[in-house]
Amino acid sequence: KSPFKNAAVLSDSYSSEASKLADIEWDNLGFGLLPTDYMYMMKCSQGGNFSKGELQRFGNIELNPSAGVLNYGQGLFEGLKAYRKEDGNILLFRPEENALRMRQGAERMCMPAPTVDQFVEAVKETVLANKRWVPPPGKGSLYIRPLLMGSGAVLGLAPAPEYTFLIYVSPVGNYFKEGVAPINLIVEHELHRATPGGTGGVKTIGNYAAVLKAQSAAKAKGYSDVLYLDCVHKKYLEEVSSCNIFVVKGDVISTPAIKGTILPGITRKSIIDVARSQGFQVEERFVPVDELLDADEVFCTGTAVVVSPVGSITYKGKRVSYGVDGFGAVAQQLYSVLTRLQMGLIDDKMDWTVEL
Ligand code: COI
């Protein structure tokens, strides 16, 4: 069945192109953009509603130099993944959660947003149109990147008069160059990612530009990424540039509470539920940086990173290491349950997956 609702010109090529796997080396996917076949576009004026969108060939887009997103950063993004099952069907993981988070972010950034149904339908159409790019089972996933941006022209500071919702996709493997090996973090105690009352709790594009300086400095020193502290007390853990953080001590797993400066990760929320279902006690609270000193394990979660074990954390020149090598037992257990669920290898009692 063609996924195209309104693009008759495209549907001819669909059946032949989409029915087979793309001819690429599937064994060594990293986290970089591989251009695929189609992207989804939908537009709306300020104060209006998004009407029907359409698939078009993946490629560059045209923007007025005065577009709100280019000049004033009026933009949001999302990230979710599709996995190919052994039977060839595709599974999405909690796409309605991304739709809801985009709507919350749009409210903060003064943008109209697609409805949950429009968002989920657009994701499904885009994935089906690019089906040949969904990696074979066990080789990775199709990363889905929805964008919402002020595409209309503004000069004085104001919400843009027009908005574009766009989805593109790329096959991906592991996020960190370490693969599934533990990553080494450094705690940043001068630069901050977010402030109370700011936009740290929504997935706006500027939050990610703001971490590049500290991240680049950390990478230049050989660290994998940066762990941020709160900007008021400079004492409580917040998150890593691209993922949330969890600290394990015995049977208790702690993670910073969502309080406006932390991105409410969908993997974070899912791991909390998985951990509780596995008998762990999970605490969402202020987690002082000192607790890193006597933690048994530390791990990160995110759509891109999935569950990533932390091998060491350096804070003010002092390095604390966790485990010997590989995953800690708790992170391994949670990773295994979550990914088997996402790939359709275990029963989805949570009703989190959507099959295409
Ligand atoms: C994701 O995990 O999907 C993210 O949005 C993080 C991004 C920096 C890759």
C-alpha cells in the first residue's frame, strides 16, 4: 500500500523503491546523517491550524533570510526511532509522547503545533515512504527527526507569521563513538545549559547550540560529553548535553526531577517505569553532585543514546570510575528490557509500541 495520500507523482516510484533494503553497509552505522528518499512538510500561518501536509523528495529547503527560526531561534525539534522486526514490520516507540512534548514546547515558544494525530500520522507516512532505510533487525534503527520552525519573515522581534513542520529520517547506529562501551563525562561548573524560567525544559533548538562550547572543550580533552549542574546552587545534577542522567546506589535509582530546567526525556520516563516494574526504587529528586562519589553505577538515557553506561566522571579535576568495563548490571538489565521491547522481541505489556 502506498503511504502517499496526496502525492500521486511520487507513488509510482514508491513500490519499487521502498520494497527492498537500501544498498548500504548496514554493519557499521554511527550517528550521522545519511540522506534518505522523502521528507514530510506541512505549513500553517500564525493563529491558524496546520492543514494537510505532504511527502516530498528529501533535499534542501528554501527559507526567507528573515525567517523567525534563522533570526530569533523560534524552533523546536523532536527525536524518535523506528525498528525493523524479524517479520519485516516496523515498530515506532511512543510517538504520541513526542507529539505531546512538541505541543508543550510550541506553547512556550509561541508557535502553533500539529495535533497529536497529525504528528503521529506524519511520522507513519514518512517512515513508510523511507521503509528501505530502516536497518535490518539488530543493525540499528531509523532516527526520525520532526522539526517545527518559524519559517515566515520577521524583522522586529515577534512570533513568525508562518510555521513549517518537517520530518526527515536517517538510519543510525550508536550515538557515542564508544559504541555501547562506557562513556567518560566531565562535570561543567561554569557554563550552564538552562536557567529557572528559561527554556531548558522544552526541546528548543537554542538549548543545543548553547552546549556546544563546553562540549567541544570536553571533547578536545578526550571526554565523551559534559554533565551540567544547576545554575543557582551549582551543586545539583541536571543533564548531559544530549541525554538525561541516572545514578544507582544499591536498589535505588535516582534521577534529577523535572523542574523546568531538565528535558523531560521519553526514554527517561520509560526507563523509570521499566525500573519500577523490575523492582527497583526510583527517586526523582535533587541529586547533589557529591552522590557521584559513592554511586555504584551511572548511566544516561535518551532517544539517540538509548541507555549508555558511564565509565567515569571528572569533577573539579577529580575522576571517579564506575565498574571495570562494559555495562553495570543495573544499566544492562534496563537497557535489555527497553530495547527488546522497542524491537518487538518481548511482549509490550506497556502498550508503548506502534506497529506499521
Ligand atoms: C535525541 O536523543 O533524540 C536528541 O534529541 C538528542 C540529540 C542531541 C541527538
